Amino acid sequence: MANIFGGLFGNYAEVTVQELTQQYGIYLMPQEQIQIGFKLVRDTFIITEERLIFIDHQGVTGKKTRVASIHLDSIYEVTMETGGTGFDDSEITIQYITSPYYKTNNLQVASYKFEFGKKFNLQPIYISLLTLAHQNHKRLNA
């Protein structure tokens, strides 16, 4: 019951790798493996060793599906905010490069915010993404 309310309030809930692979394996590149994934009421967010995958089921029936990716090597900044009292949620925000070339004068960037329930332990995901962002930052500025 709590997961239903969490989904209604915009919070992701963790889903097993087996279930995600079974349902969304068709969107994976050859040899790509799902590491972890989360589900909203109808939408899903998956982390593989290559990218973040967002699956957005649209329309009344949810048959129309939008699949988008953020390559892990484009993430350069990660912030985390833990839930407070009341209705505050926990969240992770990533900043990433959208330009096709990462070393350019006209660099384009964007951000994406993931909201989780206040009791969800964000630290393992945050540390993983932060480590990745730090490595990317060093690589991009070398």
C-alpha cells in the first residue's frame, strides 16, 4: 500500500533486476546489463553500466511509450537532498552534458531530478553517481 501512495506522490520504488529485464530487456543494447531500477506508477528509471534509461508510458492505456537515455559518461555533477519532516521527499539531482561533443565551446547541459520517499536510503546511489561524476569531471578536464 505504501508503494502505491509513494508512486502517486512522485516517488520511485525499487524493482528487482529480473523483473526489469523481463519487462524492459528489449530496450537494452547487446551485452548491456541492468544494475538497479525503480518504478513510479507507470514510469520506470533503470541504471545500467552504460546509461540511465527512462521509460515513460503515456496515454490512458499506457501503450504509447517514450524511452530516453542519459549516458553515464555525460554526468558531471550530482546533489542529494534527504527528506525532512512532513511531506518532504528525498531527491537526487544530476547535471549532465547534452551536446554531442563534450569538449566544445558551445557546451549544452541539462539536469534531471529523481524523487524518492523520505525513508529510502539514497546514499548508495548517490555515492555511485558521485564517483562516476568525479571520474567524468577529471576525464573531461584532463
